[in-house]
Amino acid sequence: MTALPEARTLAWNAVMSASPGPLDLVVEASRIDGAVPHALRGGRLLSNGPGWTHIGGRLAHPFDGHGYVRAFEFQADGSLRLRARFVRTPAYVSEAAAQRLTHRGLGTNVGDHFWQNLFPRTGPRNVANTTIVRWNGRLLAGWEGGAPYGVDADSLETLGEETFSGALAGQATLAHFKHDVALGRLVSCSVAMGPATTLTFREFDAGGRLVHTRVAKLPSTLFAHDFVLTPNWYVLASNPLTLKWGTLAKSMLGGATLMDAIASDGSAPGAVYLVPRTSDAPVRTVALPGRAFVVHYGNAFERDGAVHLDACLFHDFAFGAEFGFQGPHAPLDPRLPDARAPQRLFRIEVPANATSATWRQLAPHGVDFPRVHPDHEGRPTPVLFGATRADTRFSDPFDSVLRVDLTDFGRQPKVWTPGGGAFVGEPIFVPSPERDEAGHVLVVVSDGAVGRSTLVVLDAAQVEAGPVAQVPLPLLPYAFHGAWDRPN
Ligand SMILES: [Fe+2]
């Protein structure tokens, strides 16, 4: 094995392991390079991700780092206020007191010996570290496999598990929620995995009341992390999964992690499921032109009975080495994700009543963290932003922002690369009230080599032109997902 490219590895680990703890700081307008656009002032970028991963001498898998919610508030005077708080889940409180891992995670065990992992054995701990949305007057910090945690929208203090009056209690709920803006609903998806898979979609009104439930039984073992909806359908890829039963048993006995026990089924053909949203009609299984494994969806919409779906799609997917993770005793290796072919952005079209779909690739780049106009979920939308890599052979760790014109696939995607070895997170689109394809894109760029993050504001119509404003910040841990929020 060749020596690690030390500088990049160190920089990546610095970003992924940054743990500044609770923050409360103001960056005055005079310290901001450029000026915060007036359209953004009074609003804030919210984000969530693992904010503590080196725990008691072990490196937790990034999926198992404790949820760390950030609010970047654009003030009226052009300054920026940053606040950050851990989500005080029971696991966080326990591990903060013990200063070591006390609960098993999805990809991290408490200790190297199986007997250290037998107790506690109460399932992977919910660290509320993946998504952040505002609903019913509070923020929800989502996690893969449990209920989200409520966070006070102003103070960011943890309110406790949010089960929506019990609807999500005990449910393995996806971290990703969807919005139906026209109906004013937040939509969740819970998964019961096995030889067959049961998905339960729940729709909540603005007051957090459960107003619609749809249970769908699917004929395969399916991996889901995200989904999309349209007025008439819930849509997700079949993502065929193999459960390694022997490893699962070993995991139950503390000798492996839960993530060790799952694998994608590379032999299965690609398909998408269309679940009728408002009726109990059968689920449609639609064949894709090739193998497909989708982690994140950009959007979906209906036109003349056809369903159009934008997805970041792997043809071949393997679990493991996420973010370069190689166990609790080694640094993350940012070269490991390069070993697999990246996910590409595809537009999938399912004609009305069809049993097979067509697709086309929308960009030559590896793309993840796809984001569109936040009010357009389930409807046509003109532009998609994503995180990408300037070198189109690879995807993560990302170093660039991508803009894809969805109104004209012949147009070349636009790319902005900050350079200098900095890493780029999920770009959040803040659309202009006047023009759906214009506005601003917010992205946190982190340079681990110099220990600095920058909140960058781009012009959404021309991201390639570079920053409109750059807000200097301390080094922040890499976030997974965020949202634009304009408090009432
Ligand atoms: Fe995600």
C-alpha cells in the first residue's frame, strides 16, 4: 500500500472530527468578505451533522457522531450570528458524562471485544445527527432508524424525542422527511425490514396531527434512506439489499456492527417502486434500464400521467468505508470512496401505466446532496444544486458545488470549486421570490489544513462566478443536511 497523501488525509480528518462544542458567536459585517445580500437577512441556514466522533479514544463512524445543530443567522445589519448546540439525546448525556462510548451505534461498537458490546445492547443509539427541519413551531433533528428529536426553534435546546403524539414511537423512521407544500404537510417514512419490506408513510398537518397513513408491503428486502413524493405517489428505488444473517447474529452478540450485516445485492436489476399515495391500489414496480442504488433523490413530479424522478444513482454500491471510515482505531482515509464508481445524477421517466422506465444522465459529475427549490417538492422545478468533485471520476469527499439546469438538459452544468483542498458540504438553495431559478446558494466550505470554515453565499443563477459573500468561521464539523429557515 502506498503512503497516505498525508496533507489531504489530515485535512479531511480535521474537518470530520472537528468538535468545537456549543457555540454562540457573531461575525461582524466588517469581517465578511463581500456583503450578505439583503434578501437573506432575517433568515437562517440550519444544519445538522455529527459534532463529536472521537469519543473515549475510539473514532465513531460518522453516522454515529452526536447530533450537532447549527443555526447561521443573517442579521439585519449584515452580520452573522452562529449558534450551535448538541442534541442532548440520552446517548449524548450518557457519553458526555462518561467521556466514552456507552451505547452501540450503527457502525461503531462500544469496544473491540464482543463482551464489551453485550451490555448495553438496546439497539443502535439515536444520535439525531442527520437532518434538520422546522415543523409545528420546533426544529426536528432526524436520525436514521428512530424518531426525530425536537429542538427549540429559538434556543436550540433539546426538547426530547418527537413522536407526533406517539405516531412515530418505536418506528424505524427515515432521517429524511418530505414536504407537500400545497397541502401543508410533513411526510415521514418508517421501514420494517426483512425478507419483505413494509413501508409506512405518515403525513402530518401544520399542527403536527397525523392526517394520513399509507402502509405499503414491498416484495423485496430494500434499503431506504430517502424518498420522494408527488401529488399521487410516493417514489423510491428498490435498492436491493442482502442481509448477512450470520453477521447479523454475530452483531447481536457484539462481535460485529449492524452495518457489517448489510450488503447491496449487486445481482438484482434496478427498479423503482411507485406507491399510490391516496389509495390502496397495488404498488407499481417499474424496471429501470440498468442496476440502480439510490441514497438521495433530488425531486419528483408528474406530467401527463408520467412520473419524472431525479436521483443520485450508483450502478454498483457497496456499504463500508463511508467518509473513509476504516474502524475505530484508524483515521478516515479520503481515498477509500474513490475505489467505487461515483453516483451520477439521472432523470428517470416512468410513462403512465408503464412497467419500465427510461433514464438519462444529467451531468458527467459524481453528484450527491441534491437540492431543489424547497417549495417545489413533488412539482416541476427548474434547477438542481448538488455537491460534487471537480474531478468527474470521483465523488466524495466533495470539493465543488454543481448547478444543473433542469429546463434544458443540453446545457452544461455549472461548477464552482473553492480550491485549496477545501471540502464542500450540502448546498442549500434559497430561491428568489420572483424567479424560481434565481436566488442564492449557501454552502459551508471547510479547510482542515488551516482550521477554518467559511459560510459561502453564491448567486444561484451563476454559481461558477464564485462567492457573493464569505463569512469566516471557526472550523466546523462536516454537516450532513440542512435547510433554509425564515422564522416568522
Ligand atoms: Fe441523507
